[in-house]
Amino acid sequence: MLSFRRKAVNAIMLSLTGVCTILAVGTLLFILGYLFFHGGTSLTINFFTKLPTPVGEAGGGMANALLGSAKLLLLASCIGIPIGFLGGVYLAEFGGSSFSFVVRYTTDLLNGVPSIVIGIFAYTLIVLPQGHFSTLSGGLALGVMMIPIAIRSSEDFLRAVPVSLREGAMALGASKAKTILTVVIPAAKAGLLTGIMLNLARVAGETAPLIFTAFGNRYWSPGWEQPTAALPVMIYTYAISPYPDWKQQAWSAGFVLLMLVLTVNIFARMILTKRGSTAR
Amino acid sequence: MAAPSTTDFSVRPSGRASAFWQRLRSGDDIAYVITLTCAMTILAITALLVFELFRNSAVPRHQFGWSFLITSTWDPVAGQFGALPFIYGTVITSALALFMAIPLGVGAAIFLAELAPAKISNALTFLIELLAAVPSVIFGLLGIFVLVPALVAIEPAIRAVLGWTPLFSGPFYGVSVFSAGVVLTVMIIPFIISISREVILAVPTEQREGALALGATKWETTWDVVIPFAKKGIMGSIFLALARSLGETMAVTMVIGNEPKIHSSLFAPGYSIAAVIANEFSEATGELYLGSLIELGLVLFGLTIIINGLARVLVLTTTKKGTS
């Protein structure tokens, strides 16, 4: 017969774990609800089409920051995706030696480096020699951040392709390169693309490495050599500003950024779980 | 096809070399070389990162030596730079966050792995992992406008309970080490929950059945059998969360108060390594000032590398134990 005390401890502790879960999930719902309420309601079409206005002048938007973020992401993709993807191909298809272990270990290491340190890296490589902030340096910082995630996700998805497919192609006389190119990569295509989307969503919200590389700009930023505005940096500068008007805009920008990031994440995860269940 | 045709004549006689060209034509070696180059780029970038941090922090390293880490004056005007207040701020906010996040995170992981039905557990884990995808600047935004006013409102209650300790003394303006700790807690909980849940789920069912058969309650089974079995993996998740909170920049910068002093009270404003880099880097003038900030970056890099390394070892040993 269970003692009353043991039963009570059981009931109390188990319900406490439930409370912990509710707190964690509640926080997310609170964040979503609050941003929806505060940012979503004040969002107008101006936000997407207009430049920021001077302090005190109503209206205005963050069109330059949206374009700036897009440019930075494009640049980052050009650096991060090819290196990451091909590195992943190496690990999945040619690896297996101790060199692969070193590469994997370094990748994890680079993945754990705080984003602000990556920012310093881009600063010392581009901003310091050039003497001015630029879109280029911001793109490099985000690109470096993309590499480790790209490498690990492409390795995982390529490895998930059954060996029998590779053997089939080899048996038909295809070379290894041809097998990878025409059989393995197409088979892993959906996963690879999803990995890229998740990767982009992650770096799209990065603020710290951009503060002293892309720096920010209140106007359009033509070309790649000038400082540029980016959505997350804009949220930061507007949030810590003393003007109520700017703070309101920070909420709208926060709402847009969060919706972007969450939409990509939800879609990507849905695709992945769907594929995961069909594979089994 | 990529091989230049002029070299074809020279390689024809040798059997090995012609085999090489043939393989090159079929693309295998090209693919190998290209992908290997990309894999090596990772090593090169990491090495370059360390080198650049080291090279650009040479001036303060020569001027201050090791005392950089243990002096607490940060005065750009006088050219005096000591990292201690920032190191303290980084460590204390992370410690505070772990103190709150470990019980909450492990508790939620237990619920999701042991109690909740699989469907609900998966759905909730999905939501919690979404929380991990929320950009740090959004946490900062909510920190400034929601958390700080809320903490100011409940401050008398906290003080009534804990005010007798030096940790909760002195005036409270809202922005403080404590606020930063709370924001970090929310940010690292998803990591602890999702990894711990995986590890707990990996504990063999026989372990639970054995304990239950001996008459243990559900809680006793979980606490005395399952958790000890999964201990190393849970520790790994905690270390990963710690590494993340040490390097966390934006959310902390926005609520910590940015004052380079060491106060015994958690209610007082502070400063963290990442925050000072974010705030002062673009305005730093002179090699000494900039170099000092880069050296702070180097310190942060070292800290996270050590913690991450420990985390990997822990997670690796548990997963090995789980499979064998």
C-alpha cells in the first residue's frame, strides 16, 4: 500500500512538470499575441513602401531596411550556401576519415561562436582595411554564420538518401560524381532546400554582427560599398530610441520579422515531418 | 572534359597517369577536389577567425597583459581598460538564467517525455522549438517594453521575500542584471527542453518497467531511475544552453543597464562582454580602445569554445551509452 506522503509527492511533482510546460509554451503564445496586438495593429502599407521619416514627422516606413536585409541575405547565401553545401557533400559522400572528424568538429565549433564575434571577424577583414562600413562586410558576417549550419544540414540530408539508390546508379556504370549529381542530390532535394530556408530564417534575425558591419542607413543604399539598413538593426535602434513614434515602428518591424521567421520555420518543419513519415 | 587537351600527349605513356586523367574526365576527382576544398575552407575560416582576433588585440595584450582580465576600470578617455566588470556581468547573468531555466526546462522535458501523450508532446515540442527560432532582438524588444515594467511592478513583492539578502538590495530601476537573467532564461529554455526530452525519450522502457514493477510511483521512477540514466545528456543540454547565453548579445544589451561596474546586488545595472562590444565597437577610436574590445571578443570566444566542447563530450558519451 502506498503511503499518503509518497502519493502526494507523486501528484505534486508531476503536476509541477505540467506547470513548467505551460509556462514555456505560454511564453511563446504571449510573445506572438503581444507582437500581434502591438505591431500588427499599427502596420500599414507605408511600412513596406516608404523611407524612414525624420524624428517628429509621422508616417514613414522601413522599405530601405527590407531591401537592405534582402541584399545582405543574398550576399550571405552566395558565400554560405556553396561552401556549406559542397562541404556537406564531401562529408556525406567522400568523408569517413579522420579528416572528416576534424571538419565536423570545427564546424560545430564555428557554429557555437557567438554572432557578435563573427561580426568582429568581418569587421577586421573588410571594414578595417577599407575604412568604412559596407553592405559587403555585413553580408560576409552573415555568410560565415550560414556555413556551419549549411554543412551539417546538407550532410544530414544527403546521408538520409538510401545506399541502395547509390548502388543502383553505380551498377549501371555511372561514375561517383555522376551518381551524386543525378541521383543523390535530386533525391535529397526537398530536404536540402528546407535546410537552406531554415538557415536563411536564422540569419535573417541576426542583429549583433550587423551593428558594426552593415551599420545602418536612413536612406537607400545603392551598390555594395555603402552602409545599409537591415530590419533587425532597425528594430534595435528604434526600440532604444526615446521617441514614442519610433518605438511604435519598432513593434511593427518586430512583428514583420517574427512573422517572416516563424512562417519559414513552420513550413520547413511541416515539410520535414511529412517526408520523415513517408520515408518510414 | 575539363582536362586541357595539350597535356593528353604527355600522360598517355604512363598507365597510372592515364588512369588519373580518365577518372578526372569522369568527374570523380574534380568533385572530390572541389568538395574537399570547401571542407577545408571551414578550417581556414576558423583559423583565420582566431588569427584575426589575436592579431587585432595585440596592442592591449602587450600593454595590459593578464591584468586586462582582472582589473575593473573601463575608461576609454584615460586609456584604461579592464575586462572584469564585463566578465562578471556575462557570468552572473548566465548563472542566473541557468538557475531559473534548469528546473523549468528539465521539468517541462519530464512532462513532455514521460506524461504527455505522444501527439500532444510532439505538438508542444514543435511550439517550444519555434520559441528557439525567435530572433534575439525580438526578445530584447519585449524585454524593454514588457518585462522591465512588469519587474518594476512586482519588485516590492520580490523585495519583501528576498530583500534581506544583499542580492536584492539597493534601488531598482528596471534595467538590471536580474532583468537580463530573466530574458536569458526565456531564451535558453527551449534548448534545455528539446534536447533533454530527446535524451529522456531515449532511456530504455525496461528501466521504467523495472522500477514500476518494484512498486515505485511514477515520480519515483522518473526521478530515481530515468533522470539518473539520462543525466549526462541533460548536462550536455545545459552546457549548450550556457554557451548560447554567454554569447547572447541583443536581448542582454537592451535590458542590462550598461554600467561597467560590479555591484553585489542583482537589482543594480551591469554590463556583459557581448553588450559592450555591441554598444561601443562602432564608436571606438584608437588602436588601444578597439583592440581592447576585440580582446573582449577573444575572451568571449574562448569561453564559449570551452563550454561548447564540454557539452559535445557530454552529449556524445550519452548517445554512445544509449546505443550500446
